[in-house]
Amino acid sequence: MLAALGICFLSALGLALGRRWCSRLSPWWVSIPSLLVFGAVLGVPQGAAFRWPWLPELGVEFGLRADGLGRLFALLIAGIGVLIQVYAAGYFQGKASRERLLALLLLFEGAMLGLAYSEHLLTLFAFWELTSVASFLLIGFDHGQEKARKSALQALTVTSAGGLALFAGLLLLGWIGGTYELTALARDSGEIVSHPAIGWAVALILLGCLTKSAQFPFHFWLPGAMAAPTPVSAYLHSATMVKAGVFLAARLTPVLGEAPLWTPALVVLGSATVVAGGVAALLQSDLKLVLAYSTVHALGALMVLVGVGTPNALHAAIALMCSHALYKGALFTIVGCVDKQAGTRALSELGGLARRMPWSAAAAGLASLSLIGGVAFAGFTSKELAFKSVLEQPQTQGLVAVLLVAALSGGAVALLLGYEVFWGRAERLFEDVREAPPPMLVGPLILSVAGVALPLASGFWENSLIQPALRSVTSAPSSKPVQLWYGFDLVLGLSVLSWLSAWAVYRRHEALVRLGRALSFLPSGTQVYELFWKGTLGGADLLTRRWQNGRLRWYAVVTVASVMAAPGLQFSWAPGLPSAGGTAVRAFEALPVVSVVAAALYAAATRTTFAAVAALGVVGWGLAAIYVDFGAPDLALTQLVVEALTVVLFVFVVQRIPSAKPHRDPWRLAHAVFATLVGLAVAGLAYAVTQTTPHSKISDWHAANSLAEGFGRNVVNVILVDFRALDTLGEIAVLAVAAIGVVAMYRTKVRKGVEP
Amino acid sequence: MNSLILRTGATFVMPLLLVFSVFLLIRGHHLPGGGFAGGLVAAASLTLYGLVNGMGAAKAVLRASPEIWIAGGLGLAVLSGVPGLVLRGSFLAPIWGTLGGVKVGTPLAFDLGVYLLVIGVVLTMVFALSEEGQA
Amino acid sequence: MTIEALLAVTVGVLFGAGVYLLLRRTVVRLLIGLALVGNAANLLIFVAASLRRGVPPIASVGETAPPASAADPLAQALILTAIVISFGVLGFALALTDKTVQSAGSTDLDDLVEEDSS
């Protein structure tokens, strides 16, 4: 397990660093790392586990465990990974960016494998986010194009917004369950789902799953993501990453399957996705968009099956996940071949390519047959299982209609890709089009052949891959095994119905594309997303202009008001002040206090600057007198000298500043009221503190140890230079910085008199 | 600032105040005083001297530019922490010894650093703000 | 009236006057307000530590510790550095004001805003 992850990340790094050297290698050689990863994944035994304390203080652990579902998913990721990387190496042969792409693909593969193997919820989340980041980089791979950058950002925004929700949901789930370990959570599922806060956890986690797997109403980012190079689309946006949401939903079924909201949310939104994606797929003329929307509806169907959550439905979901990865991966790569060789992806132009690209045609044919659900293909088996699983319960029988839409749309897409492109009539003849190079054919061929081979070896498929995966999701066995043929029954009838209607839809495809163009005025998810962006930016702009208006006085009011809010509110709730007695005032003490108060008020009221500065001095001397009176000669001494120096500095500056022109200040009264309130709150706070604080133990310790350990009788000084010397060092450093700032200001020549 | 009495007074008082500031610094460990107070008094006396006789004269008394004093003070304060780091494994941990029958230790060096730095900081500001007016 | 109450009122007056001055349009007023708020904060800390008359936290010769009735040394150490730092900050702010006024030609804070935006 670790070997697989290690190879991924290290070879990604190696490729990124050594890209100049690697660029001389043929496509076969640079795909070796992915082959090694595949080998390592194959070698991961059932139940292998690894744990390493990551942040033990927070209970965060790097925990991995290979159960059936994880192994199956990892096998898909690594297996398709090899084929895609061979394909990508061929696709980008001779381009400087080839190694960068491969490195990113490996990085992504590592993140996906980590996700598949994660046992600890937070480990899972870390890998989840890593896949989002890798996807962002891969969609924006062609960063010279604005569309690619925009789509990448859109995908990142949607998936990472979902990621944040997921994070909150996982934390909540961990809090409810008392652990982040999936196995332990599954064990306590009964208690967890009856917790009052579970609804929030489910909603947040589902938000993460739905955004990642492009479910309605977040499905719009996936077609946008088709700006990525085709190998990336094939790998991330059909076979693996978008399935992460489905995977996570399946992963959490043992924990949350019985929770409120879980089944209805998945089924309703999944069904909406099927319909939205299924219809949209038929209205497109760009091959990649056709595939993108057909992926959307397949993901919707997967979500529905996971949401139904019966053993048979989960069985069908896992089988469908496998077969979909196979045929959709093959079809995407073939579209890439066609695009590269024929130079276009427009359905209206393409046709009759079978003679020019026979191998591609063969692969496309096989994959399409699987997609349409041809008998004895993987797609047939999984579709049969899906229909059967929803039919067995009366309350889910209505979902047959949803699955029929999926089958119909999938069938029509299969006809477009497998038949129209290669055998249909085209206006122009593709005389000079040649077959794609071998590295680009291996992937599609193997994937499409696997779609036939798997059902043929149905025992192996069922026993080694699907059943172990199913057992890690549900404890009950499924009653319908994978078979090649289920006999003549209602479900076969449904299949035939879907084939016939798919054919009918296919015949009307051109009309549908025209309809799609006519409907393009309808608001799309992307527009809503952009509106949201604009609103956010506009709102932020407005808020900034309102709050950050550049007026110092406004900032001062906001700052002081915020600071005073806590004590102020406290007093308005509990107006009474505590009273623990105190020391009576002696007559002579009134003098400094009264002079401080009078001077402060005078400084605030006077219009003469020099008078205010002088009043400031009086305040300082009064304070010094108070300090002396209450046993602080050090403070008094310091205060006196500082006050004198302050006055000197003020005089320096004030004498050369032009006196302010007299002005009327409309805010004067309001500020006076505000300042009075602040003063009252602070006075109350100060009084409350004197009534509650006892002599602190820290002070007593300092006083007792000053002579013994610091060899000084003046405790204040010993604290400054010995006990808390590091603090003092920081403080004198601040002084030094202030002085350096002054020097810097005066050494710089400033332009005089900016014109108003 | 041109009063003869003030000028004469400042000129005589300045050395006395400087001596007093050193006295404050040294006795600060046992009685009110210390690096902050001492440094402020020294800086204040030089400011007074400069106000009367011109800042140039005060700078001459100081010899080095105030920034050098800041650097020296901060450097000394940091250095005084090194013996503690080496001998007791903790930066600024006090190390005491006896020198000629008087107890001396790194905290005293630290206090001296504070003293020098405060003089430098205050005079940097005084010189900068006063010079600007004359320029 | 107790001394605690009296000094608490003093702290409040200093803060109120300081905040009021902070909100004036003339920069120098703002700086005076800054100095007043600094003083007020120091006094607040001083009042918050228990007030004890006349006995500094200094051990007399022959004693191992200051008398039990001595004032709180920790608060004093805190305030001592705070006084000096306020001075440093004030010096910096004065220099900044000086430079700003020279380059902008006005002491009115609201004038400065308009020049920034134009």
C-alpha cells in the first residue's frame, strides 16, 4: 500500500525534476512508474493496514486499510492509470509538456489511491483535497488558454466548497461517533444515526459527495472540465475522480445508511442528475460534451443505487462502477484519438472513419456495445442488476423510470460514438486521416476488450472483485450473482425497450442538437456560478468601501467600539458593581488625582495645541505622584522623565506644523457622547477589577525569590533583567525598531507639497 | 533657549545628570532605578544640553551616532544571554560570579544593554525631530 | 469614597478624553489622544493589581524578601516597559505625522483621505 503511494509521489517528483532527461524516452518507457504502481496495488493483500500517528494531540492519524471496496477501487485507479498514462505519453509525444502532464497524473493517482485506502476520516479528507488540487492543475493544464483557466477555477471552487462542507461533516461525524476510524464508526452505526445532530453531518458530507461527483445541481463544472486534455478527461472525469463522491457515499453506507436524509437525498438528487445529464447529453454535438453529460447521468444512476442501499442495489452499483469505468474510459480515449487524427470533435462533421481508423473503430464498437448494454457485455450485466435491485422493493419501483432514462440516453450516446462516427455518412471524406499510434490504441483496446472479458470470466469477476467489495459495504449477501444471461424476463424487456427508444432518439439526433442550440438561452449552472462570483466580489467591494473608507476616525471608532463591546455589554446586562470594600482616600491623595482628571479634560476641550501638550505633561506628573504614593518609585521616576521627553518631542513637531484652519466638525457632539460611554465602560471595568483580583501567586513567587535567586533587592528590576529578561529583550527590540523607523523616515526625501 | 542662566545651568548640570544616570543604573538592582530609568535620565540630560547648546554639541558628547548606541545596547543584551545558553542550556538564564568581592552576573550586563539602547532610541528621535526643523 | 473607585474614575476620564481626542480631525490632537490612552492603560493595569500604600517591592538590607504589605512588583515591571514603549511609539507617530504634514501640506485628516483617493 505504502509502496504504491510512495512510487506515485516519488516518481511524480522524479518526472517533474528530470523532465528534460525523460523527454528523450519513448512513450512506453515513461509509463513504467504507473506499471510499478499497478504491480504494487495488485500485491496489496486484503485487510492490509497501516497507521502512523500524525497529530496525536488532536487524535489525527494517518490510517490506511485495504478492504474489499478500497482494493477494487484502487485496482480500477491503478489499472486504468497505466493505460491512460501510456495513452497520454503517446498523445503528448514530442511535446515539451509531456512530463509535466505525466507527473501530475501520477500525483493525482497517488491521491486517489490514498483515498481508496483511507481508514481514518481525516486521512481520507487530506487525500480528497489533494485530488481536487491535482484536478485543478490538470484541468488548467493548458494554462495559456483562458477557458482552461476559468474551467479549472470553477471546478476547484465547486469541489473545494464541497470539500469544506465535507470537512465540517466529517468532524461532526467524528465528534458524534467519538472516533474517526471507519471500522469503529460502522460498529457503532446504530447509536450514531440516532444522534440528534446526525442530520447536519449527513447533509454536510453529502454536499461534499455531490459536488465531487458532479451531481445536480452542481453538475455544471464537469462539462466545463472538458477543457482539460483528453487523457485527463478520460482518467479524472469519467473513470476515477468523479467516482470519489460515489465511493465515499458507498464507504459511509455502513455508518450512515440508516441515517435520516441519507436515502431520500441521494435518490432524489441522483435521479435529478440522471434526467438533467441524460437530456443534456443528447443535445450536444461536441463529442467530448456528449461524453461528459453521459458521465453525469451515469454518476447520477450510481448515486441512486447507493442511496437505495439494499445489498442488491449496492451490488449493482459496484458492478456498474466497474463497467462504467471500462467503457467510458475507452470511449473518452477514442474520442481523443479521433480528435487528434481527424482534427475535429463535432458530430456533424464526423462519419465513416472506420476505414481509416480500424482499430479505433473496433474499440469504440466494443465499448459502445457495453454502454448500450449488449448481451454478455459488462454493461449488460450491471444494468440488469440495477433494474432487478430497484424492482424488488415496492417503494423503489418508481426508480425504474429513472434507470430507463439513463439506459436510453446511454444507448443513444453509444450509437453516436460507436456507429455514427465510424460507420455513418459524412459530408467530407477523411482521406488523409491515419490510424492513431500504438500507445494511443493500447488503452482503448484493452479497456473495451475487458468489457467483454470480465463477464466471460464472471466467476472471477464476481468472487475476487465484486463480492469482497460488497462485503465491506454491507453485511448481507446479495441474492443476484453476476451472470452472462438472466433469461427472458421483465428486465430483459426493459432493456429491449431502452434499445429501441435509443435507436429512435439517435435517428432524431440532429433535430435534438438544433433544439439544444435553441434552448441555450436557459440559465445554466455555469451562469448561476458566475452570478454568484460576481455577487461575492461586488459584495466584498461594497463592504470594503463602506468599512475601509480610508478615514482614520472611522477606523478608530470601529476599533474602540469593538474592544469596548465586551465590558460594555457585560455592564448593561449586570449593571451592579461588586463591592468588596477598599481603602479610604486620604486628603492629600485627592490633589494628584484631581489634577490628572482636570488636565485630561482640559486637553480634550482646549483649542490651543500647546495648551493641550502642556496638559498632557500635567497628566504625566500627576500619574507619577500616584505611582509614588502606591509604592512604585521606579514607575514614578520613569514616568517623570518620559513625560518631559514627550513634551520636548511634541514641541519640536508642533512648532513647525501649520496651525489648523478653524473648521466646524459636525461629529463633535457624537464623538463626545461616544467617548463618554467608553470612559464609563472603562471606569466600570477598572472598578470591577479592583474588587475581584486577589494578589497574584506569580507576584508572590517573584517577590520571595528575588533576592535568593536574582541577587537583587529591587524585585521590579530583577523581574525585568532576570526572571522575564526575554520579554524585556523583546521590548527593547521594539524600541529599536521604532527608532530605526524614525531614522528611515528622515533619511528619505519626501516630495514636498502634493498638489491638491 | 538663549537664557544665560539656562545655558550655564544646562552645561553644568549635564555631567552631573550623566553621573546620576550611571548611579541609577548601578543601584537599580537593589533600589529604585535600573537600565530604563538610568537611560532615560541620561538621554534627558543630553536633550537638555542639546536644546541649549545646539544638537550638534550633544552629538559631540555622545561621540558615536545614536544608532550605534542602539546596536551596541541590543547586541550587549543579546550577548548577555549567551553564557546562560551555553552553561545552563537556557537563553538569558542568569550566570553569577564574584569579581573582587562584588557579585556580578549576566543580568547586570543585560541591564547595561538596556541602558545603552534607551539612550540611543531617545536621542535618535530627539535628533531626528529637532534637525528637521532646522534644515 | 474609596481610592479604588477614585482611581477607576480617573482611568475612565483618561480613556474618554483620549478616545475623544483620537477622533479629532487635527493630527496633533490625535497624537495627544494616543498618549492619554497609553497613560490610561498603564494606570488601569496599576489599579488592577492590588493597591498598597507606600511600600515598594524592595527587600530591605537584612531581609530576604520585601514585606508582605509591599505593592505588586509584576504589574510594575509590566508598566515600566509599557511607559517606555509608549514613548517609542509616540516618537514614531510624531515623526510620521511630521513627514505626512510636510508632504501633504495639511494637518486635517479628512483632507488626507481625499488626496489619497484622487
